[in-house]
Amino acid sequence: MIRVAVMGRKGGVGKTTMALALAAHWARTDMRVLLVDLDPQGSATLAAGAVPDGAALAGAIAGLTPVPVPVQTDLPGLDLLPGGAELEGVTAVRAITELVPAEVDVVIIDCPPGHSALDRLAADAADAVLVCCEAHRLAIAGAARAIEEIRGRNPAPACALVLGRLDDRRALDRTAPELLAGAFGLPVFPMRQDSTLALAMNAGAMPPTHGRAADDVAAVAGWLNLKLKHRPTPKR
């Protein structure tokens, strides 16, 4: 089982888009994928066509209710644990790993922006963490704090930076991935601007199978497959 947490310390950096796109990518390869929406805003839940009611997930994490049955999405192979406002003040008793059915191949956890407690809960369950930001100073500063926290964990999950909404026409955007890879000492993946992806998300559809963004997501998925293939499963 591959378990990936997708984080972003501020909103609007493409975190939910990456989580959805990665989940859809693997579901389309006949893998059984569970998307866990830990965001009280419920954006991934809405985008997946479900009701953003996080009561079942919040109650299960708090140990107050049974483990919820995942909701089936319209994309075969992709199930969802919906998020919503009820997650805002939840106190964790159960680990995310306790909520995952045994037959799942991939777990994608969409984390909320600026909620350190839920970030830690996701990191506890993750074999790899993708930190999403945009190529400007304030967003990168937030990402740097998240990367430092992830590296301080024991055991530390694999980690990569995802730069969202990159525009190939801007010189800074073209050079940012290489510069940040050198500065942070970890892989940096671009998530280029893609009108096809934007139109799909605005229409409430799943991320498309073709286009620049689809190619970028496939590169991230390929790195995760190779990175985690022979990685020992951390003791939880």
C-alpha cells in the first residue's frame, strides 16, 4: 500500500488539485485508491462530486463512532472519505491507517492549509509527503517550515516539493524547480498551468488524462512508485 499526504501551508497553491489528480491517475491504472479529505473546507469532496459532510470522518478519528464506509465516486477504483467543517476541532484518537480498508492499494490524504494537528495526523500515516506551494517567497517560506517538520519526524517519510501553477513563459518559473531542488536538497516537481485541467476542475469533473498537468502528475506518481517500492513500511 502506498500512503501519500499532500500538504500546503497556505490555500490556493494547488494542493487539492494535486491530491485529486494523483488519486485519479492511480485509479485509472486499475489500482484501488482511497482519497481521505482531511480539509474542513471539503474541497476535494466537492470536486469528487460528494457532499462535504465530515461528521463520519471526524467522529471516527476522535474514536466516537465506527470506521466509516468510504463513498464511491464516479471514477471506478476511487473511493472517498469525505471532509467537512466537522474536522476543524477534532482531537485524534484513531490513526488514519486504522480507517483504511485492507484491500486499498493507494491512500491519498488531502491535508488542510494551516492546520498543524491534522498535518501531523496525516504525516503519521504517510510513507511520502508532497508539500505544495507556488514559486513566490511567502509560499516557499511556508513550505520550508513544513519540510523541516517532516524531516524531523522519526522515521521521516519521503518528501518532495510540488510547485503549482508554473508558467513556462516566465523565466523565474522555468528556473524555480532547479533552484529550489538545490536549496532544499529534495526533488521538486512542476505542476504547470493547464487550461484543460482548470476547465475540468471548474466544471466539477475529474482531472483529465491528457495535457501538461497530466504529464506532471504522472512524473510525480512515477517518482513515488520508485521511491516507495523498496522502502520498509514504518512501524505505526
